[in-house]
Amino acid sequence: MMMTKQREMAVHPIGLSRLGDDSIEFSWSDGRIDQWTAMELRKACPCATCREKKRGEEQKLTMPGSAMLLPVLSRAEAAPLRIEAMDPVGGYAYRVRFSDGHASGIYPFDLLRK
Ligand SMILES: [Zn+2]
């Protein structure tokens, strides 16, 4: 029998598995599967600090001669990035903790769907 009172439900993850050291795979309730590397997730970090940093980098790119400037990587950034933990947040997102210590990004499910 069909459920008549079923509300429209947002797509949510039904499975989360590690692929090796630095990748993660989401299985979604609609059957879709997305794979992310730690680096991809880190770059997509939606926290205020990362958004600010990204904006700064985009501005730099528009300045002439900026291509000659090489970014200086800290030791933590130079090491292979790993995902330390994925903590569910409020049933709509995950907080991702990275091996570089960054953990302020809250990734809503729709961001995690590529
Ligand atoms: Zn961030």
C-alpha cells in the first residue's frame, strides 16, 4: 500500500565508505553514487575562511604577473591530505575533519552531490 502522507523527502546519504586513504564514496537515497578525494572536498570547503581565501586567490589571478608567484605550502598542506572524520550535522550536512586540522566546513548534502 502506498503511503499517502509521504512528504517530499530530500535526497540523503544512505551509505558512506572510505576508498583507500584519501577518498570517500557517498551512496544517495536516489541510487546515485559520488566519489570525492580529500583534496576535492577541501577545495570545496564552504566555511567563511575558505570562501574568503578563494575570493582572494581569484583577485590575485586577475592581476598581471601574478602567474609568476608560486604559492608557499605549509608543511601540513604539502603532506597528503586525508579525511579524518565525517560528522553528521542536523540531518542535512556533514562536518568534515581533514588531516591538516581544518574542520570548520559544514557540507550540505546538495554540495556533496557533484
Ligand atoms: Zn574551510
